[in-house]
Amino acid sequence: PPPPPLPPDPPLFDPAELRGVVPSDRRASYDVRAILARLLDGSRFAEFKPSYGPTLVTGWGSLGGRPVGVVANNGGVLFHESALKGAHFIQLAEQRGVPLLFIQNVVGFMVGREYEAAGMAKAGAKLVTAVSCATVPKLTLVVGGSHGAGTYGMAGRAFSPVFLFTWPSARISVMGGDQAAAVLADVEAAKRARDGGGEWAPADRAAFEDGVRARYEAEGRPAFASARLWDDGCIDPAASRDVLSLALEAAVAGWWARGGGGGVPPPGRFGVFRM
């Protein structure tokens, strides 16, 4: 069996306050450290590279007496530096045999000529490679958006975390409803112009966009995902610490039963990183 956990210290901040930490307006910003202060034992968090790639917060803490490495979105977009920091931290956690907790609120990787010229695709590939190849237990909590390729870089369902939970504030889709409405409206407008349909009336375009937003809102809700077993349940934010502690204990027990336990991984476990 795995070694017994240390006695857990309650957070310095009441976990019940997690119900009010994330704004109801998903476009509003907040500091993910406020969530960590209400999840981790004693609210202790040793942050890794706090000034580098600040849209991704990484660091060490403990949950239910078990050490855990945290990878949390803080700003929604993953930049070049954020992806490299995440890949670096995940490799360290794998080498130390420390389970990983991903806290998702991501709209994707940053796009644009400037960022792509700087190697955004390569940096993103490194993060996805690190997530794919890490063998330590991975837990994922979706507290906000889970969109685009950022879902993969943050250990979404396709990357087989041991447990994946959502909050009622979570939304899961290929992109956000507003972005999808704008993109699909542009595609439809171009199609109409190509087919000789004439100029699209503003009111008709607005109605089209409203329909897209409504569909994305309905099918992106956590209940829609839970009904299709895309997650392991939509949980009360105030219960997150208890749920994640139990899930981590189960994940660690299963990992040890499969021969884990913190040994140094053999060379080449992470495959080839794009340089």
C-alpha cells in the first residue's frame, strides 16, 4: 500500500467561499490563487516560476495530507511562456512522483502571426506531450471554460485523468459561444456572398448569432457533459476539497497498485519534444 497521508490541515479560508470565488460573468477575471487558498492544506502553496508565464499558475501543495502539484489557468489564454512553464513543471512532478491537479479555465492557446512566429505551436506541443506522457495520477477540475486545444494541454477527458469533475460554472466546447457565433456568422455571410444571396441584414445576422450562442450554452453546460459521461460529476464548489481529497486518495492507491510510487522514470519516457 502507499504510505499513509500526513494529517491534513484545514485551509485558512473557508471552502464554502468557493461558491463565490468565480464570477458569474465568465468574461470577468479573477485570481485562481483564491481557489487554491480554499482547497489546499493550510492554504500553503509554493509557487513555481510565479513571474514567468503568469497566465498559468504552477506550484506545490498538499491535499488531504497528500503532496500534489498544481497546474491552474489564471487568465484563460495559454501563451508561449505559459506552455513551456507547464511542460517544465509536469516533468518535475513526474520525476518526483507527485500527483497533478489541473484546474481548468482556458479558452485555448494564443493565436496570431506574431505568436506563431515565436513558436507557439511548438510550445503548445511540448505541454501536450508532457501531459500525455506523465504517468503520475492526474485529477482535473473544470471551474470555467474548457475550450480549444487548451483542453488538451490542461488534461481534459481525452488525456485520461483519473478523475475529472466540473463546477456548475463550467462550460465545455470547441470554443466559447461568442467566438463560435462570430466565426459561424462570418462563414455564413461569405457563403451568401459567394452564392449571390446579397447582403445579410443586420437583424438576420444577429438572430443567427443568438441561435448559435443558445446552442453552445445549452450543450456546453456541465449537465450535458455529465449525461454523456464526459466527466465524473458536477460537484458543489464548496465540496471540492472533500471530493478531490477522496479522489486523490483513490488515485494514489491505484497508482501504487500498478507499480508507481515515485521512482525516477526511465530515460525517454516523455518521447521527443519539438525543439
